[in-house]
Amino acid sequence: MPGGTISSVNISGGGVPKRPTSSAWIHAAGVEGDRQRLLQFHGGPDRAVSLYSYELIQALQAEGHPIVPGSIGENLTLAGINWAQMRPGALVEVGPVLLELTAYAAPCRQISASFTNAEFVRVSQKLHPGWSRLYARVLEEGMVKPTLACNVRP
């Protein structure tokens, strides 16, 4: 099955948006250089990395939303991945890094600037299945950068 690539690696000093960076080390605690503002909802070993689809971002832009890679808080924006295979329990190879998807990320008001009329629930798994970001735990650490290959193992 064909894989995809990392479209963007995104970090922030806390909160959103996360901004693209040229590379980052991913370790069990998360992405080097990235901080989360609300630790009761983000971060920790089971939410160390957040992922989203570049193709879904493009589709949301076509709907008129001002979303861009990193603006809804994902650390890794992946292109060319079959997002329907991205569900808790799946393994994702991202360059040398191996991730296990742990949960869908519930959207919150902090990402409302990325959506027309603050419609942040557009990426809610409960309301719009298949459009959610996902959290992952890190099984194998390593350095990632845009253009590296990625693949999902359902």
C-alpha cells in the first residue's frame, strides 16, 4: 500500500497556532521545542504528538475555512495518507519514528480562528467522523522533517 510524506512539522511555545519548523526530534514526551498550554487536555505520553491530514486541510480551505498547517495544533501534517485508516490502535511510521495512535483529539475554542464563523466543531470526530486530528504515543524516537516518508499500518 502506498504511503505519504510529512507535509509540515509544527511547534509552538504554547497553544495554537503551531508554526512550521525545518525539523524536530520526537521523543516519548513529545516534540522537541513544542509546548502545550492546557496540560490537562494536551500532552503526556498518550498525547505526545498530534497529527492531521494535509488533504483535509485543503478540503476545509475549499469550504472557505482559513485553516493552514499547524493552525489547529497538529505537530505533524501528513500528505498522501488514507485518513480513513487513521484510528486509535493504528501504527504510523513517520521517517524513523514509530507512533501508535491513541485517541481522536476533541476540538476546542482555541482553534476557532481556523474556521469560518468559529465553527471549530467541523473537526469533531463525534459530529464529523473522519475529520478529526489524532493523538499518538511515541514507540520509537527520531528526527523528522518535511518530505520524509510516512505510512499507516492499520
